[in-house]
Amino acid sequence: MVFSRRKMKQILFVCIGLIFVICIYKTFVTTEPLHVPHVPELQPKLLKENRQQFDSDNDLDSRYAELERVKLKVKELELKLKSLEDRIPKKYPDVKYLNYKNRKRILITGGAGFVGSHLTDYLMMQGHEIIIVDNFFTGRKRNVEHWFGHENFELIHHDIVNPLFIEVDEIYHLASPASPPHYMYNPVKTIKTNTMGTINMLGLAKRVGAKVLIASTSEVYGDPEEHPQPETYWGHVNPIGPRACYDEGKRVSETLSYAYAKQENVKVRVARIFNTYGPRMHMNDGRVVSNFILQGLQNESIIIYGNGKQTRSFQYVSDLVDGLVALMESNYTQPVNIGNPVEHTIEEFAVIIRDLVGGKSKIRSTAAVEDDPQRRKPDITRAKKYINWEPRVPLKIGLEKTIEYFRKELDRSNHSQRNVFSPHIDNS
């Protein structure tokens, strides 16, 4: 067969086209997908990453577990350290040694309070065995914590409205809220403490043959019409006023004391305590000294209730303690004023405190308080004659010590610092 030239060209182009088509087909159809060769390489990598993550989680859990074990170890060590500290003898202030014959067992009700804690310090330093009873309404454990663990010291958390059965030689009955905000907070409780509590202490004294000192107050004179106030003055008291729960409670307390003395031959002593100040006072007890010092330290206005012409007589707490002990040791059985006869107006007192604090507080007046006594000054003739006592600490020195205590108390409340007034500091 003979092909023309044109036919030959057509056959050639068809063959070339077929070859081209076959090449394209092999390239795009029969060739393996590009991602397939990489699959074997990616799977080990993912497995490795998962394994590392798993190992990391396990490592974190083990670290947490180790941390918990360390915490437990620390707690165990803290407990062991505390146990060892408890075994180390505590360092106490140096106390006198008294033999069995001269050492007394003395009960102080309200012994963790302001006055009671200072009395505790004095009697502990003398070498006596002290039992404190307090319900901690106004008393604080840290006032007496420096005696915790001492062989001569015991603390009982108890409310004297309920009977108490212990063996003692002497009783200082100080338990009662003494500042207006405290005794007005629960008037019925204040009355019960000064009546039922006093009955319980007098009953205890009768039962064990103990001598008992009743801490009365200058408030039994009320707003006095006689000045200065001798123990023979019967008083001028509002029996239904806001202060009556305390004033009349103390008057009944005195009546009970002498009833027990006459009927049951209980040996009683009655101290009528006038305004007292010093370290361990409550910062917010509403009394003149604490109010003025706090306001002065904080550069606030010093507030005077009324015209400021009302008078007060202030004694330092160590003088009061000396007077209480002297009265207890005496044979005198009638009421005795324990106070400082140096009289100041409230306005004068505010100026004195402001100057000692060194602040720039202004002094301003506000409305007078109901039934606030206008004049208060003790006649201490009896104290001088029968118990040979009179105050010795000058006002300026006592106020400086008190201001320093309140300054530390403010720092403590602001920065959680300790502020412990130890007995040996105040023996100057």
C-alpha cells in the first residue's frame, strides 16, 4: 500500500499525541500521592510528642506529691520543735521564795483585767501562790501570760456569778466591768456580778475562813455634794440612771460585805477606788485617760464632754496596788478611800496629755454625759492613819509610762506586733 506524504504526516502526529497522552497519564494517575511517603515519618514524631507530654504530666504530679510530703515533714518538725520548747524551762521574773508557813494561797477575781493583772504581778513577785478567776469579758490573757506555767500561778476561766469551790487564804474580789461603756453594755450582768458574784465570794470566804477584800468604787458617792469625799459621806446617787447598775451594784456589794461580817464573822476589807490609770488599760474603754491619750497620739481632736470644768483625781496603778495590799494586811475593817487627792479639771488634764504626747490636737467640747459627776476628790485621811498609805507616783511620770504603752499598743494593732508590759519594768 502506497501512502501519500500528507497521510504520513497525519499518522506521525497521531503517534506523537498518543505518546504525550500516555506520559501525562503516568505522571498524574499512576504516580503515588505526595503525602503518602511522609506518613511513616510523621507518626513516630506525634507518638514521641505524646510520650513527652505524658512524661511531663507524670513529672508534675510527682513534684506535687513530693511538695505535700515536704509540707507534712515541716509540720512534724514544727510540732517536735514546739514540744522541745515546752520542755525548756521558761524564764520568769525573779520572785521571792517563801516557805510554807509564810506563803499564802490568794484568789484574785478579775485577775486578768487592768488592775487585777498588776496586783497579780505584785503578789507573785512576793512569792505567794496566785489563783486568777476571770470570765474574760474585759480581762485579757496576755495581761498575765508571762506567768503561764509558773508553779505558783493558776488561771481558771470561770464566771463568779456561779459558785466556786477552792481552798484559799485571801480573796481580792475585783471582778466587775469598771468603765462606763463596759458596765452599761449589759447592766443586768453588771448588777449580777456585783451582787451574786459578791455573795459567792463572801460565801467562799466564810466556808474556808479566808479574809476578803471587796473592790468598791468612788462611784458609790455618785455626784457628790460634799467635797472632798470622806468615807463617812453617804453619797448622792441616781438609783435609776445609766450608771446605777454599777453605782448601786457596788453599794449593795458593800452592804453584803458588812452583813457577812456581822452575821458570819467573815473578815472583810472594803476599798473605795478612785480614778486609776496605767499600762494595760483598754484602748477603747471610754475613760478620760485612754480617750485623751488615743486622740492625742492619732492627732485627732481631744473631746471634752461638757464644759471641762468638772474635776477628777488620778492615781497610777502601782499606787493603787500598794494601797490594796496594805489594806488587806491591816486590821482596819471600815471602808477606805484609795485615790490621789491632787485634783485637776478635765480641761487641764486634756492640755497636760496633749503636751506630753507632743501632738497638735485641738481641744473641743461636746454635750455633757448624763449623771456625770462634777467633782471627784478623795479624802485619804483614813488611808494615811490606818494603813500608812498615800500615792507616790507623780502624774507626769505615770502618764509618760501610760502614753508609751498606748503608743506601742497602736503600733501592735497596726502591724501585729507584740506589746507585753512585764512586771519588772514597772518597779522603778
